[in-house]
Amino acid sequence: MSGLRVSDATIGHPGSGDVVHEVSLEVPVGGVDAVLGASGSGKSTLLLAIAGLLPLRTGEIAVGSDVISSPRRTVPPERRDVGWVPQDASLFPHLSVAQNIAFGLPRGQRDPHGERVRSMLELVELTGFGDRSPADLSGGQAQRVALARALAPAPGIVLLDEPFSALDASLRVGLRREIGRILREAGATALLVTHDQEEAFALADRVSVLREGRLEQTGTAEELFARPRSAWLAAFLGESTLVPATREGDAWATPLGPVPAAPGAVGDERALLIVRPEQLKPYAAGAPITVHDVEYSGHDRLLLASADGVPGTVLMRMPSAVGIVRGAVMPVRIHGTPHAVPLA
Amino acid sequence: MGGARVLAMLGTLAVALLAAPVVYLVVRALGADPLASLPLVLRPRTGALLLTSLGLALLVALAVGALGTLQALLLARLRLPAPRVLLALAALPLAMPSYVAAFGWLGLVPSMQGFWAAWLQLTIVSTPYVTLPVYAALRSAPAGLEIAARSLGRGPIAALRQVTWPIVRPAATAGALLAGLYALADFGVVSLMRVETLSTGIARAMGAGFDRSYAALLGLVLVAAAIALVLLEQRVRRAVPAARVRSAAPLRLGAGRWAPLAIATVLITPLVAIGVPVATLVARALHAQAVRSIEWAELLQTAGTSVSLALVAGILAILLAAPISLLAARHPSPVSRTLEGAATIAHALPGIVVGLSLVFLSLALVPWAYQTIGVLIAAYALLATPRAVGGVRAAIERVPVRYEQLARSLGRRPARAFSSTTGRIAIGGVGVAALLAAVAALKELPATLLLRPTGVDTLATALWARTDVSEYGAAAPFALVLVACAAVPAMLVLATAVERDQDIDLTDRSAAP
């Protein structure tokens, strides 16, 4: 059963054109998924529609078996089973931490010193913080309280809107792990909306990439990186070289030498090969690339290079490259069978 | 959506109520036969009054622009001792009713009469209208701009003039025009200093000859001039660059041996507007004979009347302003902008014109209500509402709409979501707006003179009845109580603003004299 189901949703702000076009996605019960997109991709608009703050123009949104949005009917935010953790936490400044968490509990159970609030504080590891004012919390603590507030009424789905963007880079990774733990411990179904792919892939089981209001592809990190459906997605995810290729029998002819074609790959005459940096290897009889820069990262290094016939930057990963300097010319070839996508 | 429609209807009703008296004034002034009234308008006296009013407004605006900008520059760019105290002192004249300042000076220098005396008084009390917004603009102008200009070969003065001044200029111009507007609308100062302007002309026509048609015509001319000024001010204000990302505030320079001169320049306005008049009034009130003759019972009674009328007016003003402000803050649309714009223009209406219009309107519609407390409260509410609109709007806008959306996602219906978040958080700001609106009503003089029921006295009218020099000692206690009542809430607001180091926001204009 799905926790959240969005089918063919078209959404726009009142008085202006469509921002999201026929997007479909599904989060299974207990799953943590992400919507990844650049600013202007429509991810925030999609979020507002799921929260019930924007109506649908086409399609349907359902939580569990309840349809909560359709072009005919938008269930108001207070009557849909959707929790929301905003970007900046937005804790109610006039209420204490415990009162914030109790805010969404059913009338009669809104006791800031009650069992539910206590267990939520424990869940987010802020036991003893209940009587504090939101102003006295650090950014990460505030974000955890916001999550506790959203989870307290046990919503069918909880939406996380760029929950880490207001924090220092040094705090993000820690809070990200913490939030992943909290969500899974609470058994919550969650949808994370973010522009940061590292965040999306670290926290979510599956990621849906939005491009200009349309769904580009949904999949796990492995699926998206290894088998992107388009050149745009490969370029958006980065970390690979787009090499133009022409079909010659069982092989692709490329500026970096011939490559065996995977069975059932793109049937067209011409395609782009998604070559990951580790798929390029030095090869004495290969095509020359010119190294422009070397980026060191831990135990290996990434060469930024160019080659005749390849429009963008050529990326190549080398373990502890010896004697490679800027301006060096090095013959290489493509190793393995890279994924092919249609020309953009 | 339904909520927005209800608000729009209520807001339209509020604006209609605000506009009704003046619309009726126009109808009445133009009368059945506009051509017949033409000779009346074209009387040389009308021209002379208009010229004096406009000249006074223009010269006050120029002087306030120059002095205010200078004060702001000194406060924003020099390292002076106790900068926040200096800033608060520079803002202080806003709390002083201008006619009380003038009255205080007359106690010291009885010969202080005429156009230039009125010009000086009005300039001094209005200077903060430029000082404060220009100070705020100077402190928030990105420091990088001037540094860039300096690195491109400009000296400090040239960088200030070529890079910073263009950013600050709209704030200075808008503030100066606002000061001009108050000079145009002023009744108390020009009466005391015996200058004949449009507003004293109206009072005279209503008083001695009871020439209502001529009063209505003068009122019309005054309204036209005031609205022209306020439209100009709005146009200039729109040019103020939108709030940008805060960057580091510009550095302050050491003042060195110029510090005393700079401090004196800042302190001249509070000293002249408040220090000297209050000292004179206190001295006169404490004079042995005067102390004995203080009419305690009457003083207490008028203070009570003033405060209660003002509080009722403040609450009414909030009720009238609320739909307009709420709509502007939460459902911006052409409708909300029109309503807010109309309310802002209503701010241009001088007290004397509102009084005059309500005399006509009440006589025409509800003659039995003429000279009852109800019409007087209506006048106060009309005058105070435009001042409350901005304050209420700002209080609501300061609360992110997100809180309401979150409250709804946590199960609250729209009305409950509003009352449990925005309503709770904004209540303090709305209270301050009510207080400022009440103070505007408390200080009101000309409309009260026209509309008060026989036997009812406010602090302002009681003071007015005793402005003869021979009664100075008797008038002083009324003046001092008036200053105390008017200054306390304004001081509280300014103090919190300074303490939080906020830019003191004059766009809501709730602190108008």
C-alpha cells in the first residue's frame, strides 16, 4: 500500500500558468523518498499542493486510501493527514518547545507535559528541553523540534522542505543522519524536498528528479547514476562525461575510441555515452586528452580534461596519479560498457 | 478565499466611512451651481491664504530635509558617545504636540510671532520625519558600495555623494514632503503665532461670520493641496529601493574635535521642541500664584475626558483599520492595494477639514447628533484610522504566514489557525498601533474645537481656552498633562525600537503630530 500517491498532478499558482506538469510519484508506507530539483523546478509548488495550500488542476493526490486533492476538491490542510517540516523550522515563537509539539495533538490530549510530548522529546533526543523557548534552541535543535511537532499527531505522511538548508555545512551531515534515524524509528512515511543531491541520496530510499515542472526520472541512487534516462539527468547529477557516439555494428564509435554496445541499448544511429570517471583508463594506443586541472579528494584524484570531439569537460578518476600536471597530454580509452542515452 | 472576500467588503465599507465626510464636503462646496461659487474662490484673500499655506509647507519641507539629513549623517557616520541615546533624543520631538511647543515658547518670548516663527516651530518638531528614515537608510546601505567607490578613486565625501546619496535621497524627500504636509495641515502653531493660513481661515469663517460656504470652499482648497502632497510623497516613496539582504553596516568615523558640534546639531531639535517649552511651562506652573490657582478638579476631569475619548477612538480606529490591514498583509491584490491607498490618502486630511466635514454631514443627515460626543468620536476615529492601518499591517506582516499554514497542517481550521498563531503573536503590535492612534486623537485640536459638545473640554481645548498671556500660569498645567499623556506611549514605542536596534519605521506614520 502506498503512503502517498500523486498521480498526473498539474499545479499552478492562482492567476498564473502551470508550474508542475502531470507529475506522478508514490511513497510506500514507511518509506522515505525525496524530490530533487533545482530552484524553479516546481518542487516547492508540488509540496504546497500536497500540504493542501494549492489546488490541483489535473490529477489526484491520495494519502493511504483517502483522496485529498483533485481538481474538484481540495481537502483543507487541517483535515488532511499531512505533516510539514518547513525550511526554517518555524517554531511558534510564543509557545514553549513542549507546547509546540502538543499543538497538533487532538483536543483533550494537548498536554505539554503528557506522555505523547514526552516520548516525542525522547525520540528527537531533547528530553528536558520541553520548557525552553524556541529562541533558546540551536538551528539543529529547532529543526528536530519541528520534526517532533509534525510527527506528534502521527500523520500519514510528513513533508520535509529543505530541512537542512538553514544550517551550517558542518552541522548538516550530523542532523541528516539524526533525522533519518528519527523517521525510521517512528516508522514515518516521509517525502523530502531538496535541491541538494547529496542530501537526497543520503536520506532517501528513492529519489524523483524534477526538471522544469516535469518528472525526469524516479529511482534509487544506483539506478539514477548508472542508468539515467536522459543526457540532461546525467549532466544534472554530474560526475560523468557525456561522449557523443555513432553506432557501428555491435560497437559505438567515439572520439575516445570504440566501445562495445550493451545489448538492447538505444537503437538510434547516434547517442550520448555516460562515461563515469572511473571508466576512463590510461591506454598507450588511446585518444589523447589534455589535463586542465587536478582535484584531490582523499585517496584518489579527479582529472578535469578536454578531448577533441567531446563538448564538455572530460572527467577521469586516477588513484594517486603519478606525475600528472596541468597541461599534460595523456592517451586514454573507455573501459567497460557505458550507459547510452538518446541525444539531448 | 471566502475570508478574503469578506475582508474586502469590510475594508470597502471602512474606506467608504472614511471618505464620506470629505466627499460630502466636496458636494457641498461645489453646491448646486459651481459657477456661482467661482467668485468666492477667486477672492484675493483665498489666494493670499493659499500662498501662505503652500509657502509655509514648502519652506518647512526644505528646512526639515536639510536639517534632518545632516542629523542623520552625523548619527549614522560619526563615532559619537551613547549613539542610541542620541538617536532616541533626535526622535523625541515626534512626541511633542506642535502647538504645545509653540505655546511653551510664547511663555518665554511673547513676541515670537509671524510667519518665520511658525516656520521655525514647525521645522523643529518635524525634523525627525527626515532624520529617522535617512538614518535607517544610511545604516542599511551596503558598506561595500562606498568602499568600491573609494577604491575607484573617490574621496570620502565624493563617495558619499555619488554612491550613497542616490540610495538615501528618496527617503529624505518623502520625509520632507511628509513634514510639508503637516505644516500645511497645522492649525495650532499658526493660530498661536498669528499667521493666517487656509486652516485658520476656515476656523475664522466658521467662527465669527459663520460663513459656511466660504469655509467649505477653503476646506476644499486645503484638501486638494494636501492630497497633491500625499500623492507626491507616495510617488517618491515608491522609489525607495526595496529592502535588500543586509550587509555589514558602514563604518563610523571618529568625530575628533568636531564631536561637540555634531552632538549640538543633533540635540538642537529636542532642545527647542521639548526642552525649552517644557522648562518654561514647568517654571510657570510652579510659580507661587499659579500653583495656588491650579484648577485640580477641572484638570483631572478634562484629562479623564481626553484619555477616555482617545481610547475609544483608538479602538474604533483599529476596528476600521483591521480589515484593510489584514487584506493588505495576507491577501495582496489590486483591491487590497486600492483600499490601502485610499486609507493612506485619508491620512492627508487635516483635522480642521475633518471637523468641518463632520459639521456639514451631521447637520445634513443627523441634526440631533450635531455637537454630541458621538460625532466627536467619529472625527477622532476618522483621523486615527489611516494612522492605524500601517501599524496593524506591519504587526501582521511581521508574523510569517507559514505559522498559520503550519497550524492548519496540524489540524486547526482557518479562523482558529489565525487566532492561535498570528493573532496571538501580533496582538502586541496591534496594541501599540491602537495606542498611537489614541495619542493622535488625544492631541487633536481643530476638529475638537468645531465638534465638541457644549461643556465638554479636552486637555487640548482647555489649554486653548487659556492661551491668553495673562492666563499662562493657568494653562501650563493642562499643557504639561497633555505632553505627559502624549509622550509616554510614543516614548515606549521609540525606546523598544531603539533597544532592539530596529529601524524606526515611519512609513506607518502613526507618530504624526
